Amino acid sequence: MDITNSTSVNAAVSSASNGTPGTVANAAGMMVLRKAMDVQEAGAAALLAALPKAPAALATEGSLGRNVDTYA
């Protein structure tokens, strides 16, 4: 998932960076941004965990399993 061009992420970053440092609004914006990034991280981790494991290697010796990948 590519979030570099996401409008919600761009809006959160813009809102967090445009505020006056040390204000409650800026602190709240940073908290929201961090929470959004944590949610994105959790979603990406879940997608990576859902990927199937790599198939076993093909045979390198003998007459069976060298020319046809029966896993696919």
C-alpha cells in the first residue's frame, strides 16, 4: 500500500506542520498523525503476514520434479 500520495496523510502532515509549535492544536495534530501512521503500520504488517509461504525448492537431481513446477 502506497501512502505517499494519500490525501488524508497529506492533509494530516500539512495540518500538523502548519500549527504553532507548543500549542494544544499542534499536539493534537501530531497525536492524530502518529495514530494514523500506527494504523497504516498495523495494516501493512497484517498484509505481509497474510502472504503465503514460499514454495519448496524444485528437485535438482533425479528424473522427477526437475522440469515441471507442480506447486503452481
